[in-house]
Amino acid sequence: MSVLRALLALPPGAGSMATPIDLLHAFVITVTMISAVGVFAIVAWYCVRDHRRVPRQTTRFLGVSVARETTVVAAILGTFLVWWLIGYRQYLQLRNAPADASVVYVTAKQWMWKFEYPEGTASTDVLVVPVGRPTKVVMTSRDVIHSFYVPPFRIKQDVVPGRTTTAWFTPTVTGHFPIWCAEYCGTSHSRMRGEVHVMSDSEYAAWSVVQGRSGAVAMAQMGADIAAHRACLACHTLNGAPHVGPTWSRLYASRVKLEGGAEVVADEAYLTRSMMEPQVEIVAGYAGRPMPTYRGTLSPAETAAIVELIKSLRDGEIPSGIRLPVIANITLDAGASPQSPFAAGAPAADTLDGGTSGGAR
């Protein structure tokens, strides 16, 4: 494997998917090279054996049985099928991040990478992650097409303006690893570089304390505050009650049926798209209820915090410790459910305690 990596100028693998991908490349390259050498040797042998020795000598007729020809063709097609099956399995692994993956929002623009964590921490051109734990990057572009490429992790994903794409990786060793833009994006394309800083658990814990990162509850609390401030909770309930828009209760990771019959999984990318492009994927039964776009209104950190709030409701309960601001002076749709904690008659207190308020459930 080290010889192949040297021949292909590949850096040592530093991610959980690096070795499986390298093994597939080694398998494909080895078989094709052996086959190519074998074909060349056979051609050379026939050229030597059957070359014309006298003028007007005709070429010898070469016959092959149906069984032998079928065997050769089946072996070739079977080899390609094996490659495809292995590659398809790896593709599914690369596209489906583990459920416990931490999420980092990435904004690409000429010519820099900006990383924002759900807690509000941000960095430019340096992504900090812990070793041995999966990280999912949710990416978009501010201008042109870029491509997030980390060679030691063997991951590369285009970052497209107006769309949200994702990738994930699990670092296996600590250190500093380069991030390249693998899509020509302008005059300074070659200078669009970044770095993944993989820390040990102790280093990452210390860094988290310094950065003020305080866990999922704090992220969800930030999301609740932002959702109230941006009037999201005027249309979406947190307790499963029907309202102007789909409820956020049990929404994350569920299968959402869209207008037209299609289905989509409500992951981080879908939830982000729903905020930025609300009229593209309309939930079945909610056509004709226009939602404004929040593109340019919500920052990546605010978007991530709202997503974290929705994730915290996956069990249908508002986690204890999250206090939901009461929205005052909101005229709800005539069809609003009286169960909504934000409907007329909601307690006129400063906050609703998610752990004690029955209405919030």
C-alpha cells in the first residue's frame, strides 16, 4: 500500500475511510495493470509466432470455443461488477454521516473557508475537530463553485452557491492536514487553502472551554432565542400541534413527504435548505402558505443553532433546561391550534420552562 501511495503521490491516510478507498484503488490498478501487461504479452507472442516468413503468407486462423469465450467475457464483466459493488458500498458510507456526528457549517467564498459552529464560534481557514469522532460539514458558497478537498481523509465535495452540500469524516490521527479547493474558482484559486487541526480529546476539551462551547443544550437554547426573535415560532410549534407551518416536534431525521409525492429525510442539509429556499421543497399539505426566505437574514451560526433546536425535539419532548421565550402581540392564523404555547391565552410570563410547562409539549 505504501508503494502505491508513493507512486500516486498520495499522502498517508488520516481518516477512517482512507484505507478502504486506497484498497479499492490498489485492487483496480493492480488488476488493470496485470491485465494490460498480459494483453501486451499475448500480442507480442502472437507477433513473434505468426509473423510473415515468406511472401504472400496468409495469417493463421485462430478459433476459440464458445465456452472459453463466455468464460473470458464473464470474468471481465464480473470483475467490473465487483468493483462497482465495493465502490457503491463506500459511496453509501461517504454519503451517510453517523448519527452522533458533530456539525460544522462551512461557507466558501473567494478565496477563503469560513467555519462556524452551532454555538456561535467561528474561524477562518482553520477547522478544529477532535480525533476519533465523526464530524459532518454542511457547506454552501457565497459566490462561485468551490470544492472542499482534504487529501489525507480522501474526501472531496463540491460547494455550490445556492445549494447545501454535506460531507463527513472521522480523523484517526492528530495533526494538521491541508484543505484544498479542488475546483477552479478564480485568479487566486491556488491560494484558497485551509487546514484541519485534529486535536486529542484533552486538547479539544481545553479548546472548547476557551472558545466557550457549552454543549447541545446551550446550542438549542440559542436556537430557541433566535427562532423567537425571527418569528419562526409564530408559524411552527414545538409540541406537535398543527399550525401555519409544519411542527418541529419529531421532525429531525424523519421522512418528510413533499408536494408531488417525493420524500426527503429531514437532516441538517434539508433543514438548512428549508430556511434558505422554502419554496423549493414544500411539505405536503402546506402549499399556498408562503414562507419568506431567510437567506441573508440568518447567519450560518444562527442557522446551525435553529437546526440544533429542532434536533433536540427528536423525541417529542423539549429538553429540560431550555427556556422558551413567549412571543407577544402575534396574530395567529385562524386555523391555529389552541394547544400551541404561542396561541392567544398563552401564559403571560417572561419564559416557559421546557421541563415543566405542559403546553410546551
